[in-house]
Amino acid sequence: MSEFIEIRWHARAGQGAVTAAKALADAAMAGGKYVQAFPEYGPERMGAPLRAYNRVSNEEILIHCQVHNPSIVIVIDQTLIDSVNVTEGVKDGGIYIVNSEMNPDEIKQKLNLNSGKVYTVDATKIALETIGRPIPNTPILGVVARVTDIIKLEDVKKEVEKSFGKKFGPSVVEANIKAVERAYEEVKGL
């Protein structure tokens, strides 16, 4: 990695983007990387748009400011594509990971992208079928592991086990791991 990779998450309050950004940072740190994870939101209510951010590097990260030019954009709520400029500031050749039942070409057209790579996965459907709740943050981590070299699938699964194991029983932990694995396998755009 050169310097650091910046990631911007777009979601609605309650969809787990802040938790997912932290989990991504923890999984990357377990893989030997330096990381930052931070949200940007005010007193939003459940369902209000919000952003979260990550920086990941092989070297210590010395800046502490908002991410303006991400290499990766993760959209947890597809409806935000119609109301938020998710492409703002994205570096040429950027990666877009979108929670959607649409295929990557449809999203690319909807975003009016000329360059970059789009990956889609129906993370909400996966979450409903595995976890029993429409919270797509955990499955999205499986996609990040599949399409980037930032985190490894095994590190994501260990992080899910560690963080969820503190709060929930084994069945919830196993369901979330299954959601990560399914998204890793079901991502479109490879």
C-alpha cells in the first residue's frame, strides 16, 4: 500500500455503518495495519443519512481529518444514491461497494461513472436470511475482504467472533459469520 487507503461509508443511522467501520479497522489492525475509524454525524435520528470513515496503512497514520478523496466508497443504503453525491471526491479508479440487488453495470450507470470498479451484493437479503434482521453492515465486511487487500476473510470472522461474542450468544455470532461468508461468495462484479 502506498501511504494510506481512505474509505467513506454512506448509510442511514441504525444500519450499522459506524460499527462496521470500527470492525473493519479492528480486522485490518489484526492483520498488522495501522488504522483509523470515525463517524461524521450530528444528532441524527434513526434513518437519517450519515457517513463514517476509515484510513488503513502499512505505516503510522499522522493525519486526523475528514476523508475528502476516498479510494473506496461503501454504500450500505442504495436509496442514498438518489439523494447524496456518493461519488464526490473519489479518486480515479475508485472502488464502489453497494448493498443492492442491482448488478454492478446498473449501479455504474446510475452513478454516471466513467471509471472505477463497482461491486454489488444484496447484503440486506443476506442479513435477513442469516441473522434474521435487515442490518447489512456485517455482510458488507465480507465484500471488502473479497475485493480489496485491506482485510482478510479470516480476520473479519475473528473480529465478528470477538466483538459479537462479548454481547451475544453463539448462535448470533455464527449467524453473523455466515452472513460475512455469504457476501464474500455472492458479491457481483468480480
